[in-house]
Amino acid sequence: MTNLTEAEIQTRLDALTGLRAAIGQAIVGQGDVVEQLLIGLLAGGHCLLEGVPGLGKTLLVRSLGEALKLDFRRVQFTPDLMPSDILGTELLEEDHGTGHRSFRFQQGPVFTNLLLADELNRTPPKTQAALLEAMQEKTVSYAGVTHVLPRPFFVLATQNPLEQAGTYPLPEAQLDRFLLHIRVDYPTEAEERAILAQTTGSRPAAVPAVMQGEEVLALQALVRDVHFSDDLLDWVTRLIRASRPGEGMAEDIRKYVKWGAGPRAGQSLILASKARALLHGRLAATRDDIAALAVPVMRHRLLLSFAAEAEGRSADDVVAALVRAVPLA
């Protein structure tokens, strides 16, 4: 690892263990969801969370912000939300002494470290595009001036899969900007009992702050140094290319996929796999890392055909079949 001693690397790995434990003070269960959120954070990408209301998505994001000592903001997306409500706007100010007037840029809620974009699919495409541009460029341009967003900058967007009335589904090109698409499911019976006991008492769970923003940036740099072997690189390349119907691969792809994943999916899968390896205390990615993340990385990057919908095949089914069909070597 570049310019790091073995002791320094171990200290950073221990910090990740402490981070997971801190979030666990407030979040019961949802181990896979928490892990994927941390993977997105370490890989420097953004995450789209999908789940029905009441599963603790907001609490999870807030707990992550508290554990990381990061500035956290939440925006409820609605049909009347404008881009300036997210990015900011210019205000006309007057100096009462001189009478001189000037414009000052008032930063919007996007100027934060951790942004929860709640129900992103409820706002029109113009506002969606403004946020996604800020996510991609990590800057906001207004009146010819470029304003740099804080570092680290991490967006967690949510959407409700049940209600379709009054929503504006994200186009595939914009969904591709999210590193991971995370599904939040119902808890188990034991987890639900623990949630009820923990959240109905007089003492809410406290999340200790265990990591600074500078440490997050250092871990993101460390992720890039995690070893990724040539045979794994070849496998990821074949997986992504095999998701495209024209590549002559598995029957499931030709039948159920209308449009496959692009190169950004491969980049995301490699970075996410490296982040998972680091989260598990390893300095080299393995096949298991790739297999574990293929679905959340690719499920929102495949456009399925009518045949898939008619036969009840989901993107998760198609990606799982793809991983089985494409050999490692």
C-alpha cells in the first residue's frame, strides 16, 4: 500500500469495524443493507435505496452521518421542488451604508457531506437531473461560477416501489450514475421484535461518533490500492459484456434483456468489490466479493424485455443467472 505501514493499515481496518458497530447501536438487523451502504461510501459512489415506507431508511442514513461526524441533510422530494431548492440560488443584497447592490450565492442543501434524497422519483426530471449532475461532477455551476461540493460527498436516494401515481421514474441513463441499487426488505421476526422493544422506550439508541471526514477520504484512497488480479479483471469484463444481448451469451440474456450494462457497470463492480474486501479486512479482492455485489451493481443497469415482465423474471434473476453462466476462467 502506498506510503502506509502495516500498523497504519490495520488501524484503518479496525476503524471500519468500529463504524459498523456504531451503526448497530441504532439499527437492528439489515446487515446486508448496512454493508452495501458502507461499500458505497468507501468506493466513493452514491446509493439508491428501494423499500416500502417504515423500514428505517432515514434512520439508517442519519445514524451513518452521526457515526461519521459528517454534516447530514435530508430533502423530501415533491412534485413542486425546483433545482434551485436543491442547488441554491443568488440573493440580491444591498449595503445600507453605500447603497451598493450585489448578488450573493446562497448554498442549497446539496452542500453537505451526506445527503438523503427522500423519494427522488417524486420530483420532475428537471430537478432529478440537477441533483444527478451535482452527484457526477461534485460541483454546482450557477451564473457562470463553479462551486465545489464538500468532501466527502455521498448521496443516498430512496424510492418507494409500491406507489407509481404522481412519480417520475429515473431514466436508465440517470440510474447508471448510482454505484449500487440497494433493496431494503422486511426484518425477520426476531429483528422486528428487537426494533419494537428498542424504539418504544424512553431512551432512544445513541450512535457514537467514531470517524472523521478526513478518515473517510483516507479509506477511499486505500480502496483504490486494494489488489485486483488480472483473472478477476477478465471475469468482470466478460460478465459485463455478457449482459448485452448482442454478445451471443446465455439464453436468459438474449430472451430477457433488451439493453445490457455499459462500461460504468464494470468500473462500479471493481471498485465495490475492492471496498468489500477492505471492509472484510482483506487487501485483495476475491471472486466472492464480485459475486456478492453483481446484483446490487447491475440490477438497475439492465433494461428488461417484455418477455421478462410477462414471465415474472426480475433483473436480480437475470444477473444471478449471468454470474452462474460466465466462467471465472
